[in-house]
Amino acid sequence: MLLYQTIVSSVARRAPRPPCHNRSMEPLIRHISDTALWAATFRARESERPDALFHDPFAARLAGDRGPQIVAGIPHAADNSWAWIMRTYLFDRVIRSSVERGVDTVLNIAAGLDARPYRLDLPPSLLWVEVDLPDLLAYKQEILAAERPKCRLEQIALDLADVTARRQLFQRLGKGIVLSEGLLIYFSPEEVAALGRDLAAAGFHCWLFDLASPALLKMLQATTGRSTAEAGAPMRFAPADRLAFFEPLGWKPAEVHSVMEAGLQTGRFPRELLTSPPPMPPGVEGEIWSGVCLLQRA
């Protein structure tokens, strides 16, 4: 209940407005891949804190100049930095525990500028496979050319919309854990269902992703989601039936971590949002606003 109230309070106090750009200027978000610069900026800022929840020494280099420009130019982008940080923090925790339990293969689809193979304490025998678009992987390889990953790292340039190619990749790997951080919200329900069936059919053991509630999706569509929509990537996926959506696809819940509760526990949730929450709208008691979800193959 508290989780829902605090976010609604934030939205009520800060009405959304579209980004103000000169029409002759290049848009802040040119392509959905630019959100990787956005995420890297937040990781860099968290890493600079004396009480940092994680340390990503590569994030500032990966964010470059454009990452901070994007965060500064999109209304309310910085206001929600805590949620991006908690997502990274929770993903790190689940990945570590999965590796400790014996997972020996990690497939990170739409990997973006994630630097976990370089910054996490991983066994050298672990196979970590990153999949993303060619230009983004080339940029990442250039920035990290002098660095050595902690584990076996394979990088594959592939568009996930190429169903035949992705199925071939999935069948080749077919075990371990799949990560899709920050990805599913940009897919249609039909696209998520097809991806889920492909992953289950290939034999992967676990699938880790973040999931928004319908109420959060609506808020994001009216705020920061406007910029991604202008870049051709509207935010679309937040199933009303939550994790039940994935059961017919061959998956069952194993763990669900509330982003909001983790923010409160770690002190990252903005204190000003806890001061004067509005009355609770009917019918939303107990709703998980945003969660990091680990599924097991059924």
C-alpha cells in the first residue's frame, strides 16, 4: 500500500511535460540503445557514493558525454534514478546467488552497456554470453578493449526480432540463466510470449527480468516513456495478471523482489516522497509496483 501511495504522490506533485528540444537539434534519445547510456550514467553516479551498493568502475566511460546529457535533458529522468539503481542491485544479488548454486552459463539478451562480466566476482569457468545490436556491441568493445573479463565472455551481434537467428542461438546454449534487464517493457504481449516460449523450448533453467505493473506503465508512458516512444520504442508490456502471464509459456515463479521495498531498505528511496501520500485509490492493495522476477522452467 505504501509503495503505491508514494509514487502516486510523486506524480501528483510533478506534472509531466515533454522534453524541450530545438527542432533543428538531434533528439536526446535517437534509438532505444541510447537508454544504455542513461543506465550507465546512473551506475556511475551510484559507484561514486561512499555508501555505494555496487561499484561499476567502467560505467562513467561507457556513459560518455551523452549519458549525462540524456539524463539532464529528459524531464524527471534523474528523479527516478533510485529505481534504476535498485534494479541493478537486485539483478546483481540474484545473479550471484544463481552462480553460487552452480549456474555455469549466463545469456544476457539486449545486454546494453552492462559490465557485469568485468566487475562481478565470477568464476573463470563461467560462460557469459552477451547479445545486442552490432553498433552497440562495437562501441562497448572499443571502450573496454583494454579490460579483461572475470569469466569466459562471448559477444554476439544479433537483432532479437530475427526469430530464426535467436532460436538457433538459444538452442546452441540451452541451459543456465537468461537475463533480460530493462527489455520486456518495450515488447508487445505477443512478442514477450513468443520470446518466453523460445527460451523454454531451448531448455534454459531460469529467466531473470524486471516487470512493471499496469499503473507504473501508465505513469512511465506519460513521463520518461515519451522520449523512448519518439525514438520508435514505446513502453508497452505490463500484464494485468503479472507472473501468471508466463505460466502457459512454460515458466513458474521462483523469486520476486520488490524494487520499492529494496529502495526503502537500502535508503535509496527518496525521503521526500514519504512525507504526504495521497489517499489510496480503491482496488490496488498489495500491488507490487515494480519487481525483479526470477522464473524457473516449469
